[in-house]
Amino acid sequence: MGEQIKVKQTAVRGTKVTVDSATEVSKVGIVTVAAFAAVVGLWSLACIVGGMAASGGPLAFVGDWVRAVTGM
């Protein structure tokens, strides 16, 4: 886990760039977490819209939610 691998890449102009493998793994991790967060956000939005459609509108949705939470 403590090892880091240095990779040298040659760019189009012939300059050498040193890329740290830990940085690349971090970038992939961040993109994966962001993609999963986007999917969860879209799913929650779809659930809220479906709940509003099933209850008859936004005000009825809030009223149904309050009744469900309070047990009335």
C-alpha cells in the first residue's frame, strides 16, 4: 500500500511528463463516487415525482407524508 509507481509518458511534442499512479487511482475513485451520487440523486428525484403523482399533487404529497410520519 505504501508503494508508489512513477510512470513516464511522452507527450506529442516530445516532452516528458511524470504521472503518479496514486493520483490516477484517486481520479478514478472520485469519478466513480460522483457517478454513483448522480445515480442516487436521479433515483430520489424519480421517487419524489412518483410519490407526488400517486398522491395527487405536491400539497397532497406533503399532507400524506406528515400523516405517515406522525401515524395519524
